[in-house]
Amino acid sequence: MMTGSRPSLRVVAGTSREDAVVRRRRFEEAHPEAVILPPCAGRWRAVVPPGLIPGDGTRTTLGAWDLGGLMDQLDAIYRPDGGEPGDSLS
């Protein structure tokens, strides 16, 4: 069905992802120790406590070109089941 000059859009089962803004809000409520900063120079950044980022025990900043990519990185280091951060990396 066409509306105006645009074709109608539909969601293909299994391909939709949760909105990055919703993910951010939920993450910030659950993890106040991590700070997500608005984009600067085109990149989103998050500051997390030392020792959480794999491969570098002193690094505290993650970065991505879009909020969804940053949320993917944060999800990788924070356990979705509420366990301690970094446990999913061992």
C-alpha cells in the first residue's frame, strides 16, 4: 500500500531490535556508576569503572559512532541477568 510517495514499511519477524534510546534509559537506571555522554565530535562515549573493559584493566571509556553500537558494547561487559559487571567475560 502506498501513502503519498513513500511505500509502507513493515517489520520482518526476528529482525527488529529494541530502540537504542529505550536501551540507554533502562541501562542508566540499572547502572548509575556508568555515565553515557552525548555525542562529541560525532561519537557517543560511556565512562565505566576501571577493570570492566576486556584487555585493559585501566581503561574506562568506550566509544561508538551510534548509540546502538555503544549500547551493544555496554551490554557485552554488563551481565543482562544483573550479575556483577565483567563476569560474562571469564
